[in-house]
Amino acid sequence: MDLDALAAARSPEWERLDALSRSRRLDGAEVDELVTRYRSASADLADIKTSAGRTALGDHVSTILARARLRLTGSGSDARSALPRFFGSHLPAALYRLRWTTLAVACAFFVIGSLMALWLIADPQALAALGSKADLDYYAEHSFVDYYRENPAAVFAGTVWTNNAWIALQCVMFGITGVWPLYAIMQNAVGVGSSAAVMIATGHGDILWQFIVPHGMLELTSVFVAAAAGLHVFWAWVAPGRRSRGESLAAAGRTLVTVAVGLVFSLALSGAVEGFVTPQHWHWSIKIAIGAAALGVFLFYMLVIGRRATRAGETGDLAEVEAGTPRLVAG
């Protein structure tokens, strides 16, 4: 094959292909032309390589084809482009879908915790089963507050973050059982109710609220969201709807992973409040205001930004190009 003759004959077509692949916008006719010229140039490159092996002309045509192929197929999203979409629409939409289940879990938690506290306060024998009067007084006057102040703030914040993340992870990992998230919520509700009963019964109820409320608002909300996400996976298995059980579980599982990533940050924020705000000798109103602000940021992100993302068509699941084309069903 005469490469010079081929280059002279085909160069205008290759230059046109290169120009189309560099163009910012293409109409329908130009896209069709791009595809046609891409196929033709691919055939030319195959002839060049077959007859002459690797040549400068072949490399030139190959570069043009690579640019055209990128224009036809699009470029994969990198972290810089994926992160804004994840935190701007993907994650808030996934959280927004859990809002009513989160509210139901929160109500169940407070009902169980309140009943536990009221029962212990009203029944001296039940309260005595938790420890002697001296032990309960020591807990209320020393142990409860010392728990927040005996370690450096950064170490304590990291410890509570790890502990709360472990609770949330259990709700996520074993959510498909439908039992574990409920068990985790009940266990924590009983624990909080018992502590509240001891503090109130010994006359230290004010200390309870000063050291529980600042970080507890966001911390507990994050745990409620984790339990809600786990229950959604369970429900996707029990009632998959028109999709197969595997497809329903896969979609719920992908959303669950998204929520789990978001909870890492919300629990880190609550851990920072618990480590650096709760132990401080500030007026109780300042500490609660900071905790309320942290919760407000999370709720705004979940409900307001999440609602906007949902209205824009975001579901919290992966896009079709990432998750695969869903199976179409009738009805």
C-alpha cells in the first residue's frame, strides 16, 4: 500500500472527523456523520497496520480515532465530578426517602425510653435493682459527668464516634433481618431511660439534660436513620413489589451504602460536639444551642436539600449507567 497516496486521498476525511470530535456541540446530522467517518477511519487504520505495521501515519489516525471515540462514548466520571453529585443530590435524596421511617423509629425510641424511666422512678424496688442507694448517688454525682471529662476531648470524641458508628453499622449490616435494628433501638432506649431514671430519682435531672441533649440530638438522629435504612432493606426483601426480590434488595442495598457513608460524617459531627462541647463548663443554653445547630444542619440537608434532589429526579440509587438497565415490567 502506498501510504502517501492513502494520506493524500483520506486526509480531508480524517481532518473532518477530527473537527467533528473537537466540536463542542453536534446536531443530529453531525453525529451521524461522526459515526460514519469514525467507521471509515477505523477501516483505514486497519489497512495501514496490516500493510505497513506501526507507522507515524497510523499513529496520527489512531489519535484522531481515540478523540472521536471519546466524543462518542463520553468520559467516565472521576472523583472530582462524582463527589459534588454524591453530596449535592445523591446522599440527601437517599436520606430524604427515609424521613418517615426515621420519624417512626424516633417515636418508638422515646416511647420506650420514657416508659422505662417512668417505671423505674415509680417503682423503688425496680430502681434498687440497678444498685444500692450509695452506688446510684455516686453514679449521679460523679460517674455520669466524669464519663465526659476524664479523657482528652479529641480522644473522647474519637471513642464515641467509633462506638456510635459501630451501632449504626450493626443496624446497616443486619438490617435485612428486620429484628436487629429494632433490638438496637430498644437496647439504647432502655439504657437512656435507665440513666434518666437514676439521675432524676437522685435529684440530678438538670445535669442529665445538660450532658445528654447537646450531642444526643444529632447522635440519636443518626442512629435512627441507620435503623430506618436497615428496615428499608428488610422491607425490600419482604415486599419487593413488581421487581424480583434480588433486584429490590440490590437497589435498597446500594441506597443503604450511600446512607452509611453519610452517617460517617453526621456521627463525626456529633462526636465532635460530645467531645468538645458537652464536657465544657459553659452555660447549659450555649451547649444546647450548639447541639441544636448541628442537628439543624443535618435536618436541613436531609429534608430541604433532599426534597429538592428528589424533585429533580434523584432517587438515592446509582444511575442506570452504573447500576445497569432495570428490567421493565408491565403496569
